[in-house]
Amino acid sequence: MTRQLSLALLLAILVCGCAGPTQLAEKSQRKLAGGDMWRAWQLATRALDREPMNPSARAAAANAAGVIADDWQRRVHALAPLDSMRAAEQVLEFAQFRANAATYTTVEVPLTWAADERALRMAGASSHYRDAVQARAAHRPKAAFDHFHECERFVTHYRDAAQNADRCYEQALSRIAVLPFSSGGDASFGREVSDRWRDALAKEMTPPQARFTRILGADAVTSRMSVAQLGRLSRDEAVRLGRKSGADRVVWGSLGNVRSETQLQFFRDRVARRIVQKDDAGHEIVQWVEVPIEVVARVRNVDVDVDYEVIATRDGTSLAHERGPRSSRARVVWTSFAPEGDLAAYALVSETVRSQNPGRAKDVETRWKAVCGESTSLQQVLAARRDTRGDVGYDRGTLGRFVTGAAFVFMQELPPAQDLALAALSNGWQPLERELTRIDGMDDVDLGVALGDD
């Protein structure tokens, strides 16, 4: 009896497995009869995905594809006399549908369709070619490149569109030189900031985000600069230098004085340590022991103004300009308290105090956060103390932690104000990137740059 039941269940599973695609195919045919050709196509292809050789599913897919193809051709023929470009776009979409559908069925088209499709493709390519020639004559190489490139989408190897696209692309490229920023008495500071901006922009501004922008390396510019120019560069000198370096645009700017404010904060209190012991009977006895602790936090806020301009080297036109502050904050935390045993046993307040005196618990936690930071826990500070040997002074290698916004750094000394200014400015290139991206696809003539002799 058990063997018969097992065979029956197996037969039921096999029947359901075969019926699934068939039922989908039947549902597809009903949807098609009701006028929902795309839903019919989806159901038929789902059936074929489950069982590629199912005859009902193959028939349903062929029927749905045939109706879709007939409808698509009717729409193209109706649209062609009114808007040949839109009709050509529909031709491309229809061709893509047929290519994708080939996995499931052959989409039949009449013999006359090939000539109709070619005529509309040629019309689309011809229209883009005319627009490209006009854009090139109007000193818009970026627009010309796009139109020449579009020709190939409609007709491969259309006339000399590919060669013209390559030539226009070279003309459309905007080579940008990021010049050393002027920075008062410390020229090296301005150079370091501009180097960081240049490296970040070169990494981020690549296709497809920036199709026509190229960031020149440092050597292309600094090798042509005098020692005096490395410290301070006038706007006119920046334009001339950029032109000599082969740059179409330069980023020229200056850094203001570094403003710094330092605060010293203390957390002095008693924290709780949970000690678990066992009595003679083996039962656990929990005892909370309060231990004194002092945590010192040094906080330094730094502000520095940055003023930069993107300038066209052809005629000195200003393409983008920004002036504003950049800010950075460093918090270093230190304690001489040496924890013992399991760090998880320590808490700002014991469970007993938390339940019996919630006001005291809230006061301790508020003062801790004010000194050590909102997201810094007692366990983090104690773990850092345990991992630290001796006194820890500032090491410039830790500057990256401040740049990335670390909640706290365990050391006794704060970074110098100038290093924190560098941290503030390290990500200051992002507004510039947005501006360069905005104008990446715009031709110089549309940005107000004077036409050259070329």
C-alpha cells in the first residue's frame, strides 16, 4: 500500500511538472485572444523557460510574436510619413525585439520589410549626419561627435561617420590642468592640496561619467613653472601656463588662512565593573564594583576658505567659480586607566543604578557622550587603551582616519591645525567635480568661450 501511494505521488508530481508550462501556454492564448499581446508573450516565454520543447508553449510564443510583429510594422508604417526619425527609432526597437525573441521563436516578417527597414535606417543615419555637419560648422565638436556616433547606430559604416566621429572627439576633449593653489606663506600646503584634488579628479572623472574631460598629470604643468610661480600664480599667468601646457581649461585658486579652535574636555567619574563569583554551593553571585576613571578628550575645529575658478585658456572665460569654507573636526581621546579582565564586564553604570536611579544613569551617559562622542562606547575606549603601549603622540599616518571621519582616535596629541586643514580640504574637490561634470558635455561656444581660428 505504501509503495502504491509513493508511485501515485510521483505520478502526480510528474503530471504537475508537465502541466505547468502547458497551463501557462493556454493562459497565453487566452490573453492573446483578449488583445493583451505583451502579457501573452510573457506567459509563453515563461512556459518555454520551464520547458523549451513544450509544443503548446512554442505555438503560443509564435502566435504572440506574430501579433506583436504585425502591430509593430503597422505603427512604423503609420509613423514614417509624419516623423521619419521616430519611425527609425521604432525600427531599431523592433529589430532588438526580434533578436531577443530568437531564443524562443522565429519572428516572421514579410519580404518587403527588409527594404522598409533599410530605408528608415538610412533616413535616421542621414538625419544625424546632417545634424553632425551643421554642429561641426557651428564649432560644436561635442554635439557633432554625438550625431556622427548616432549614424552608426542606425547604419553600420555609414559613409565616413566613424572617421568624422573620431576627429570630432579629439577636438571635443577638454584637457584640464589643476594648478597649485596659492596658500599664503606655505607654498607646499597649496601644492599638496592641489595634488590631492588632481589625483581624485583623475580617478573619478572617467567615462561614462565624463566623456570629454581629461585631467592632466602634475608634470605637464609644474615642469613649466618657476619657483616663484609654485608659491603664487596670477590669473593671467595661470591662463598662459595652461595654454603652454596643452590645457584647454585650468583650475586656479587659493587657500585662506587656517582658523583653529581647540577644546579640552574631561570625563571624571566612577564606572561599574561586573564581577561574578560562585558560592560554596556553586551558585553565581553578581557584584558591581565602582572604579574611578578619567578620560581626556581634546577637540580641534579647523576652518579654511577655498576659492577656485575654472578658466578657459583660449580667452580667459570663467566657466565655473566657487568660494566657501571647508571644515574639519578632530577628537582624540586618552585615558591612563588600565582595565582588568573582560572588557564586556565594564559599564558606565551598573544595572542596579540604572533601575534604581535612572536620572543618575542618564547624567553619566550624557556627560560621556559630550566628552567622547555620540557613537563612542566605554568598551571602545578601554579596548584602545589595552591595545596601546605607552604614550601615543600624533603620527601623520593617522591623518586618513580624520579625513574619513573616524568617531574618535585614541592618542594624547591632536593633529596640527594645518594637517586638519588638509583633512578638511582633502574631499573639497567634490563640488569642483560636479561643476566639471556639468559642463563636460557642453561645447565651448555654448559656454561663452570665444571662437578660435580653427
